Amino acid sequence: MKRIFIMLCAICGLSVMADAQVRIEGKIKKYAGEPVVVTYSKGKLDMSDTVQVAKNGKFVYENAEYVATFITIADNRLALVLEPGSCVEMQVDLKDAQNIEVRFEGDYTAENNYQFAMAQLQSTEQALLSGGYVAFKDYRDALQPRLAAVSEKVALLPEGKMKTQSMELQSVLFDYLAWDYYRTLQRSDAEKLSADTDFAAFMKSIDLNDDKTADYNVRAFVINWYLDKEELRDERAKEKRYLQLAAELISDPAVRNVHLSEYMEWRLKSDKVKYMPEVFEVYQSLCTDAEAVNANRDRLNTYMNHFKIRNGVMAPDFEMVDVNGNRVCLSDFRGKMVYIDVWATWCAPCCAEIPYVGKLREHFVNDPRIEFISISVDTQVKKWQKMVEEEQLPWKQFIVEGGTRSPFYKEYAIEFIPRFMLIGKDGTIVEIDYMKPSTPGCAENLKAILDNQ
């Protein structure tokens, strides 16, 4: 599981927009020359500006194009909630390099003060866990003032998505911190951790049947805690036992079915192992939600295709439809290498690669050995047709019926798009997961493959 503070960024972040103007005014109490740096995103790059600070600690930062995402004062990196046109004020008390207090005013005051409270909680947690063994009671007591500050700031947030998600987080926040505690000390002080009766009592006190105080991750924490005690070495046995423990520990049938199914769905998106059908059999025997079992069985079939679809095997034939409604098969292109771009109009990364596909195709436009085709997994045909027409894409464009649920998508074990594949002139798979056309050197690499066919 990702740390809770990584999740927080997903909750609190706002999109970076061009043609924006932001202004950050600040005053650092007892300023002694500490560096102040503002970070913003420029495309895929993180850019930084060093802020000039007066001797009295005052500073003003303005950016006419990009919205700032972080400000770092000394070694303290603080996330910012801003939008185009925002103006914020910061009152900073930098007691030392690792001890800072900040009060925000102006736009997004409540949001930025909440984020600072969360950052302080994270900083305190990291300090506690980096200083050697700490008893769970002492860990909990040390975090309580920070947790109370976070709770106070959550209450001040304006109504909306951020407040809703932050309030949901509040109910499980300490459970997440307790799991950080467990995983950290399990590596460094396992013997002392095992003897800590306060921690064991806390874990046993969590009600896995209560949706208000236990989400999927909290249930997984507790189940894995019990699983660790059994000291199983075989991964296959551990995965089966996890499911059995979940069924034993979660008594509410509906909650149990949801957790078992969510675990199975997550597992079918993770590392590929050939024994997964055995794990699925255990899941199937414990979950009484037939609809969820059938959905995961479908995912399992796609999952297992990863062991069938690989370089060097014959590419499964499939049918696709062009913009005029004509049906075409992959086998119709036999005799040429086929460069396949799998995409959808709703996929932003896919659309970002389209110009690069065009440049790559232009590089080989006079080479009769290769055919470029794009295959959409859209379900809204008219939307796909409109985009193809508006963009005037000069290479062959197709769509498969069923989108991401199509036989093509499942048989080729596609999990994420864009996806690029190379099919040899004899119909065998040359590259089942080829590099993005935006990758430097792609054209040269593709020519080398063609020359070796």
C-alpha cells in the first residue's frame, strides 16, 4: 500500500494550468538566509524558481504562466493548493531547519492550512520512526496533538470533494499510521514489536465489519498482520491463506464478499504468476456474490492470456472495422510488418502519442515492408469517427466492437493504453509491448527490426 501522504496529494492537488498568474507573499520570522524555492510543472517537467528574500524575511513570488505546486523553505517542502489568479500570504516561523510553523491567509486558506497540518503530521511520524524503537503507546501519544490539529483543519474546509475525501480519511488515518509503525519496526525491531502488547491490542480492536472505521486498506492491514504471524514462506500458500483469513475475520457476509472480490481484482492486476487459478479457486469457494465471482473469472481469463501472448508466437487473428464500416482482419495484412497503436479518444496519454505515431509513420511512408494501423477501443463509434475526421490522420484507422471488453483486448491481455505492438510479416508477434513512438530512437530501432525480418 502507498503511504497515506501520497494519497493526500491525490486528494488535494489541483491541475496545473498555463496562462495563469499566482502571487505568494510571505514573511519569515527571524530569517537567517534560508533558501526559499517554488516548484511548478511545465509539461512533464518539474521546474523551480529561487525566491529572493529580503533581510527582514519578506518575499513576493509571482508567476504569470504556471501555478506553483510546492514551496520549500530550508528543508521543509510544503504542498500548495492554488489555481490561476490565486494570491496567498504566508506567515512563517522557522524555529530551526526541521521545525517550522506556517499560517496561510488569502485564497485557499483552509485548504493550505489543512495541507500544512498533514505535512506536520508526516514530519512527526517520520521523526518518531527514524529514531530507533519506540513503544506503540508513546508513538500514539506523540501523534495525538498532530492528529487533533489535522481534525481541526478538516472541519474548516469548505464543502466539496476535498472536504468529503479528507473526512473519510480522518476515520482511518491513525490506522494507516499504525501500519507504517508496524512495517517499519518489523524490519528494524521485530522482537520488541512482537512483545508490544499495546500494539497487539490495538490491532485486535479494529472492527473489520464497520465500513465507517475500516476501509479496504485497513482490513488488509489487519489480515496481513495475522498472516505474518503464521510465517508462511511460499507465496502461493500465503495468497490462499490471505483469502481464508479474510473469510474468518470478516463476519458480515456483504462486507466479506466485497473485500474478497476487491482483493481478487487487485491481485489480477498485479504480478503475473501461473498458479493464479489455484488462488482463484479458493476465492470462488469463499465468495457468495456470483456476479462478482463471474467478473473476476473474466479478469482471470485475460490475466492468464499473458502467458500465451508473447514474442515469437502466432498473433491471434481478430476483426476490426474501418471508418466506413468495412470489416478487416489482422491476417489481411499478412506479408507486411504491422505496427499497431491501441488507443481511445478518452485516453489523454494515447492522444498525446498520436502526433508521434504520425511522425514515425512519415519516416516509413515509402517503405513497402510495413503498415501502420491504429485500433480504437472506444465504445462511442461516432465520437471516434469525428476525431479521426477532424485530425485527418493519414494512416489506416480501425475500431473493435466491445472496446476494453472486446475479445481483441482480452486475448492480447491489454491492461493499459496506449499500447504499441509489432506483428511480423509472417503473422508472428515481434514485440507484444513495443516502445512509445515518442521515445527517442524509436524510428532507428524500428528500422533495425525491419531490416532483420
